[in-house]
Amino acid sequence: MMLSNHPLLHNFLLEAAESMPQQESLVAFVRKLYDRFYLREPADDELFAVTDYLKARRDRLPEAIAQVMWALTCSAEFRFNH
């Protein structure tokens, strides 16, 4: 429940997203996120979906990145592996 609703997690993820370097390509960035959260490469459909999501939100990229990190954190894969 804390992962889903707590503002502390939201603020932490937003701060982390804002500190991410913006120079790298979105594909490389998404690969890095999956490596950090899941210790694996994203599947092609995951890579496409997340990259597409971020491209559509370039005007508010830190918030979009925080939302992706929140989704990865709240996933069953993350909860059961960590």
C-alpha cells in the first residue's frame, strides 16, 4: 500500500528522475531502468511501450520518468524479486 499511495515514494522518484542525465537516447535510458529495477534487459514490447510513453511526454519528461519508475517499483516482478 505504501508503494501505491505514499507521497514520500512519489517525491523520491521525481527527484531521481530529475537528476537523470538527459543526453542519452530514450532507448538506452529505458534499458538502464530495466537493468536497475529488474536486473535484466527489457523485452522488445516493454522497450517499445516505455519508450513510446516517454516520447509522448517529452514536455514533462521528469514526471513521466517518475511514473515509469513507480510502475516498475509497484510491479509484481519487482516486489517478488526484491
